[in-house]
Amino acid sequence: MLTDSSSQSVRRNSTTWWRLALKYGVPPLITVGLCWLLFTDIDFGEMIHIIRTQCHFGWLAAGLVVSVFSHVFRALRWRIQLNALHVRPPLFILVLSIFGTYAVNLVLPRLGELWRTGYISARQQAPFSTVFGSMICDRLSDTLTVLLLTLLTFVVANSQLMSYLQQNPEAYSGIISILRSPWLWISLAALTVAVVVIVRRYPQARPVALVTGLFKGIWQGFAVVITMPGKGMWLLYTLLIWGCYFLQLYLAFFAFPVTAEVAMLYGPTAVLVCFVLSSLSMAVPSNGGIGPWQWAIMFGLSMYASGVTGLTKEYATTFANTVMGCQTIFLILLGIFTFIAIAIDKRHTSVKPQNS
């Protein structure tokens, strides 16, 4: 017979395993599922033929060089926040932490951010919560940027979006029916009321305490940005980060003649539409965005298929897979370099405690 304590231990272990399975098992399943759908009814021979005969890898290489600068700018921006919290790691170490973040996310989604927090915290002997708060702010600023870019896209690409919806009346009527449904707004209002009631009535409950603690940490992270010195440079680095992301995709469009035609006919707006859709797709839990990213790019390109000869589903799939494949290989190489450099740094660097 199991005692109460042993049965509770079994239940806790069971719950832990379920959480681990959901956290680290679901994203690979999503990645595999979306990739399987991606290649359904696709002629692999045609895809390989397009890559061999039409792809100019020099444009993709140029985009990858730009991506390195985006990582450096991200490290520079994060350094401003950490300095305000009296944590002062060398810039090269911060750049390594950014490289490592993306490499770890390829294997275990969302774990990269925790890894870089733990790495910087351990190396600088700084409180984990302090570094974690700055990282949360760093990622939330990206979320806010994506939302602003989405609004911008609706403004500058409104005519193309409406044209696409009119050409696809089922999608248009579906969106309109959802927005006009009273159940949508009633559900949102009920959810808001329920959250407020639960938080006020059960403030000491562990789930509520965890969520409220998270939001307090987020607020503190943003408060640091508001009061810290170097706010202007922080905003500049934010613009440079996202400018590099956009430029990387813009350069990739010229790697294939058909997508280059899209960029030349419709200008940067077409690239912006694909860029925003691909950025939103990163919210889907997957390994490094593999799967959702390609679908987002394909959907964006489909809006311009009627005006560009040869922009078929196979062509869009080939473009998206080639760009994502090159990015993934490059991130793996950067990850290998990062963990070799970290091993060398641990061997030769003695870390002095910091006041935090």
C-alpha cells in the first residue's frame, strides 16, 4: 500500500512528466506535422530543379551576413538594460549568448531564453531574477514591435489585402462573420471578468501568484527601460534589429527570379507583408520556427500570385524552404562556434563577483 506522502509524490512526478511532455513534446510534433503538410502534393523533383537552376545563393549569403548584425545589435540593446541593473558582461559574451539562444531554440523551443539568462547570470554571478527580468523586457519589446509592424502593414498594404480577400470570398466572409459574431465579444468580456475575479479572490493561490509575479517582473523590466540611461540608443538598436530582419528577407527575395519580380513589381510592401506574417508565425511553438515560418511566407506570396507569372505553390514552397534551410544551417554553425567559445572562456576566464 502506498502512503499518502508516497502517493502525493507519485502524482507530483506524474504531473511533472506531463508538463515536460507538453512543453518539449508538442513543439516538435507541430514542426513535424506542419512540415509534413508542407511537402504534401509537392513535386520534389521540381523543387530541386528550381533550386539548382534558379537560386542565386549569393543573395541568401548576404542576408545571413545581415542576420549576424541583427544579433550584435540585440546584444548591444540588452547590454544597455543589464548595465542599468549593474550587470556588466563583455559585449562578446552577450553576442555569444544571443547566438546560443537561437541554436538552443532549434532543439528545445523557448528554452533558449532561459539558457541565455542562466548563462549570463552564472558567468557574471548576478541574480537570475534580475537577468531574467531584462530578458523578458527584451522579448516583450519584440512583441510590441511586431504589433506595430502589423498595424503598419494593414495601412500600407490595405489595397492588396482587400484585393486578396475579394478574390477569396470564403475567407473574406469568414473573417467578417467572426468579427460580427456577438459570441466573440461576449466570450472576451466574460474571460476578462473571470480573470479579474480570480486574481482578486484568490491572490495567494499558487497559479495566480505565479502569473501576477510574472506580470510584476515584466512591469519592472519595462520600468528599467523608462528610467535607464541610454533610452535613445535602446530605441535605435531596436530599429536596427528589425531593420536587419527585414533587409535579410528583402535580400532573400532576389535569390529567385520570380520572387525578385514580386519585390520589383510591388516594392518593399510585398516583402513587408511576408515579413510581418513570418514574424507572427514565430508565436507558434515549434523548433526555431521551422514549419510555421514557411507557411506564413507561402501565404504572403499567395497574395501576389495572380499578378506574377510562375508564382505557383511549388515555387513559393521552394523559396520558403530554401531560405529557412539556409538560416537553420547557419544558426547551427553559429551554435557550434558559440559553445566552443564558451568552453574556451570558462577555461581561461576567472569571474569576479559583481554588486547587483
